[in-house]
Amino acid sequence: MMIAVVGDVLLDVDMSGEATRLCPDAPVPVVDVSDVRRRAGGAGLVARMLAQDGHRVTLVTVLSDDDASLELEGALAGVRVVSGPSGARTPVKTRVRAGRQPVVRVDEGCERPEVPAATAGMLRALERAEAIVVADYGRGLAANQEVRDVLAARAGHIPIVWDPHPAGAVPVAGVAVVTPNLSEAAKAAGTGTGTPASIAAVGTALMDRWQSQAVLVTMGEQGGILLSQQDSLPVSIPAPPTEVTDPCGAGDRLAASLAVHLAEGRSLSDAAGLAIKEAAAFLGAGGVASLPDRHRPVWHHSREEDALGLARRVRANGGTVVATGGCFDLLHAGHARTLAAARDLGDCLIVCLNSDESVRRIKGEQRPIVSQQDRAELLLALECVDAVLVFGEDTPEACLELLRPDVWVKGGDYRASDLPEAGLVESWGGRCVTVPFHQARSTSVLADALAKVS
């Protein structure tokens, strides 16, 4: 099962230490910071949780190109990320704690940006998902019309859980369940929620307004109230008693669990009950502090124009850039195996792809059979390929000069020392590697077979 998380990401920074004295120039505590943790927040936190649980997850989001984005991408290690450009600074939220006591939170880059664009890869990832979590943090991605059109088309066919935000977009019609907390529900409805009856009335009104299949109003330690189009009566779902030191991430945990249980075929009430229990267990275990620290960064991008930026980001974080090249005119199993082997040699794989004009000069006027746009799209559909860079020359030297990969890979029908690019790659300390070549699997064989049957 492949779960997509779509929404806004931010960088959360937790600084913790002890406060034993006051500042001499103001009556505020001085915190001696002993630990700093950086983690993915927003939709990134939901994706991290699902990946930690062992699910196949794709995070569909937008990213900046600033230093905070480098930290954020490192914090998303193990998560497949399909992203477009955000056009805005990466939002950073820094929390300072003295012991167990929060002291202050500092927000940077949190001004409201323009609605970002969506790339074809982002939309394609949503179209392929078997369940979707919309983690709206009010920064515009959930308001993108192309994203909304795909979500609306998929609603009713797969489970879509929409976690709303007071500054975010209205959920698209038909989603399986919307999960506002009590204050979000009250603000959206414009009325108070003092009693279970009033909470149920607010949830019903929102369900009708949003045209969702259900609304689950969460109430912290009091559990939640579930309203459904299939049931005329509200369902009160208690939360197990839990000692909570940090409530951060409870809503993200609930939305992630709810999507999984719905995708597994559980009923809405059963899925909601399990999700509330798992959110409580998450908080009882320490909340976001219980998540493991980031591991070595892993990058997954799907934008051709991001190849150079991807190489820069991987190197800046101490990673290994791997590149390979070719025409890839008719993608076949030999290509897939070679590319997968190349990806295992480092932290990202960039494919240098001959343009249509380049292929025509090398292989004749009848080639390429498949256009460069389609060839790039097919390559990017492979999970082992992180980016594609199209070049128009007959050889990839100029492309390699731009990327400066740590490892240049070709099929095993070459010897590494005989590669014409070997001297160039070695000039910046890189190395050339060959991977196994699979006989009887080639573009020429496929092209000849097509010619015989046409």
C-alpha cells in the first residue's frame, strides 16, 4: 500500500536545557541549552511517522532552496519526497524548553506565501496513491487548484483524511473524514462548543458545509466526537488516560493512523477509535521526542530543473552524488536493473539524458523513438531515479562539468578505465564505476523487433 501525504512542511527546532538564573538585564530565565534537535514538521512529520511505522509513503510538498531547507531534507531521511519550488522561505519554528517547561517559541519565515505551483510529478504521485493524508498547515499547497482537482477526483475511490488548519483551504468535497480539533472546529463554524451536544452540532454543520463523508472533532484527553453521513447519531470516542508532557504532533499522529486503518478496510468508527488510542500512546511515549533522530540524508526529487540543486544539497550534507547517462530511448528491464544498481552506490542518482537532437545525430534520423519529454518522465517514474538533466551535446562532458558527480556509472559492457569521461571525472576527485550489463536486453533489439511487426 502506498500512502501519499500532501501538504506544507516546516522545520521544527527543539532546544532544551536548564534554567537556574535570571537574565541580568530583564526578568527572564537564562536557558543553558544542552540539546538541539531539528525535525520535519507539518506534513513532513506525518510522513516521518508513517515511514517509521514501515509504510510506503510519498511526501508531496514544496521546498525552498535555503539553508533551512537543507536541514529539512536531512530530517526527511527515509521518506520519498516529490516536490516543487515553494517560492518562499522555509518556515522555522524554534521551541525553547527549560526542563519540562516551555519558555518561548520563535517563528521565522512564517509569513503567508503565495499559493505554490504543482509539478506534474506531484500530481502523478497523488494519482497513484492508495490512501492520502492532506496535512494543511495554511501555507497554500492545499489551495492549489490542480492539487484540489486530483483530490476531488480521487475522493470516494480511496480514503482521504484531511487535517485542516484555521488559515488553510476548505476541504474538497467527498473526502473520507476531516479531523479538526475543538478550537479549529469552533472557529470554522463561528460558534461555541461547550457541551457534547454543541460539539456534535458544530461537527454536523461542518460536515454538511464541507460535503465530507465524516468529521472527527478531536478533544485532546477527552477523545473525539465522530459525525458521519452514514450514521444520524454522533459517536463519542473516549481517549485512554495518558500522562502528557508534550502534546505536539498528536493531530498528525491521529491523521496518519486514521488513513492507514481506513485503507486497511476497517469501518470508520473502528478506524477512529484506533487512531485516538494510537495518538494517546504516541503522547504517552513522549510525543515527538520519541521519534528517532534523523539518519543520513536521502533525497528524492522529481523535477528535471532541480538536478543541479539536488547535487548541491547532497554534497552540502556530506552525501555522495551518483550520475549515469544515455539515450534510454526504449526503457527496458536492463535499464531498470542498471539504474537500481547505480542508485545503491550513493545518496542520489541523476540521469544525464541525451536530447532528441543528440540522439538523432548519434543514432540516425529514425531515432529517437520516444521523445525526450516522455523519456524523462518514464525515468522519473522509477523510484531509483532522483532527477534527470537533459543535455544537447553528443557527449555528456559539459553535463558532468556542471554536476561534478562523485561517481559516474555506466553499464558493464564498458571498462571503467576505458570510459572517455574517466579523466574528466577523476579531475575533481570522482570515480568511474561499471555495473553489470544484461545481455539480450537492449534498445536496438527492441527497435528491430518493433520494425519486424510494424
